[in-house]
Amino acid sequence: MLVLQNTALSIVSKYSRATTGPKYRPGFVVLLVEILKFVLCCLVLLEFKHGNVKASIHTLQIEVFADKKGLSKMIVLAFLYALQNMFALVAYDYVDVATYQIVYQLKIITTAMFMSVLLHRHFSIVQWYAMLALMAGVAICSYSRLPSGSNHTVEASSSKRFVGICIMIGLAINSGLAAAYFERVMKAHKPVTTQQTLDPLWTRNLQLSAVSVGVAALDLVRNMGEVWTHGFFYGFHPAVFAVIFLQAVGGLTIAAVVRYSDNIVKNFGTSFSLIFSCVISNYMFDQTTTLSFYFGVLMVVSSVFVYGDSRFAIKPVAKKQCQSTTEDYAQEVAIDTKSSQIMHAGGRHFVGENV
């Protein structure tokens, strides 16, 4: 589902920006996406409560908004996402699109690194090589799709380009940190009440959406002059509403993948969607592919199969079995010791009776 959603989002997003006419404001789209995510989560909550509005509101108050610690964690996450969106736009002023696409793929490795630190995940050498191959394959696919021409490059001095690369490395680090932090928050959820009825997947998404609405609203206030001039829905058309819906559903889908799997699976899924969207673009937008694109596809597909092969994964079960074996041995020793003590005591009692 994640692959299909990302593929559809890529195609519809490109179509929404490729149409003639005024362009919509991405900031307002982000606000609508977060509002829609919050509404969808509330509908799920209402379904869990069998349509009982009063019980749903009570659950929101007790399990979502009363969890001050959880909300504070979501504020940190919303701040990381805000930094991501802001510096992603600034980076284009310093580097060309090719450099942007290639360096940004470092997020695949930084995500795994932060997962090792924050989630204590362990990856085998083969799995690290598979992630490196995935990063290289995605970078090759992205680079091969870039149109040639001066309109897609940035003429800059070496110092300006160095600043741009530093920004991109910072973006990759921030992306990996945000992804691993979100997974830790999702999987380390502790109920604020003994009567917890809502799955952490929906609790965290409700909290994150509520906080993100506030952050997006602040950005809208910053551009209020332009909003008053052109209106809120300036440049909107049916494809834009499709983008909003797909982004909202995609946010919930990614959260579900992170909740029940991990960020590495998410990265592999989004990489597959890049391939599918590029292939579909060939027919929808009259784009062509090169040999390097197919080489990148081969690297991505190969890395997926290698990473998913259980023979190359680190199996924590062996450690658990070893621990259980040690515990069993300790229990056997304790039983033998106790039996010896009983027999010894019985022997003394028997001798006393004979005397």
C-alpha cells in the first residue's frame, strides 16, 4: 500500500505543478493535509467508540491532550519536520538539482545509524551494504531523470557550493533523526491511564497532527499579506485536492509501517515507488529513460532482496535461547542443591531415631 500511495502521490504532485495557470501555495496545502489527517484519525476513533461522540471526545481529552509528555515529544518532531521543509527550499539556492538528489540519499544511511543509537537496532555487514546499494541506486535513478540544460543547474562558486552540500548533509542527518525519533516515540508509547482504549498509532498521529496544524498555521500567518490578496485557495484545482488526500493517507500509512515494522522497510518501499512513478511518467509526460536508470533500478531491486534475506539478518533469537539455556542450567543446579540438602537433613533425622 505504501508503494502504491507514494507512486500515485508522485504522479499527481507532478501533474498538479505542471498544469498552466497560477501555482498554489505549498504551505496552505500542508495545513490542509494536517487538518485532514486529524479528521481521519477522529473518524477512526469514532468508529472504535461505535459512533459515540461523547465517548470519543472523552478519549481525546484523556488519552491524547492530557498526555503532556507525549505532546511535548510531538512538538520536538514537528520542529524537526519544520526545519526539514524550510532548509529543503533553501538548499536549492546553493546546489543544483543533481547534487541535491544525490547527497540527500544519505538519509537512508543516517536513518539506520540513528536507529542503531535510539532503538538499539543491529544490522549485519551485508545489510549495511544493501542499504548503501539502495542509496546509490536511488541516486542514479534520480540523476538519470534530470533534464539537461542550464535551467536545472546553479552557477555558484566553490564556497557557495560547499555551503549547499553542508546544508544537504544536515538535511540528511535531520531526516534520519526525525525518522528514528518518530519510530522510538511510536514503539515506546506508555498509556497515561489504565483504561487506555486507543492504539498508539492513532494517539501519536492525533498528537502530531494537532501540533503540526499549529506550526503550519504560523507559516500561513507569516504570508497573510499574500493570502489576503489572492485568497486561501489561489491556484487550486482538482489535482491539488487529490494531492492533499494522498499526502494525508500517506502520512498515516507511513506511521503504520513504522509502528508495525521499521523505517528501513519504509525507505525500501518509497524507493520502489520512485521506480514505478518514473516508469509511469514515461507514458504520461513523454519522458524517456536512459541505460543508467535501468542500472539504478537493478541496484534497488537487488538491495531489496539482499536486505530481506533472513540469512543475512542478525538473529536475536540465538541470544535469547542462550539466555534461556543458562537460566535452565541455573534452575537445575538449584534443584540439585536443594535435593542434596533435603537428603542430608533426612539422613541426620534417620540416624537420630536409631540412636
